[in-house]
Amino acid sequence: MAKLQAAQNRLYKNLFLCKNCGAKIKVDPKKILEGKIKCRRCKKKKFRAHKKK
Ligand SMILES: [Zn+2]
């Protein structure tokens, strides 16, 4: 099951939620940090990681 866990971590790693409207976007975290990603729905640039614990 460790393999599955790793795969899921990788999936969620690239998954971000728009802080404004909650839209899910799957991108390279590097691009988020570089500010290259805009939310498709509201055009905002604020994102957070999918899972925050
Ligand atoms: Zn949005």
C-alpha cells in the first residue's frame, strides 16, 4: 500500500484550490510559485494546496 500512498501524495501535490472560488486546478507547484497560473473561473492568482493539515 505504500506505493499507492506515494501515488496519492504525488497527485495531491499538484492539486491546488483557488482561494477565491474553490476551483480545482492541477499544475506544477513551481508555476504556482512563479505566479503563472490564473484561475480559470475567476482569474485570481491565489491558490492553496489541496490538503492542509
Ligand atoms: Zn477562482
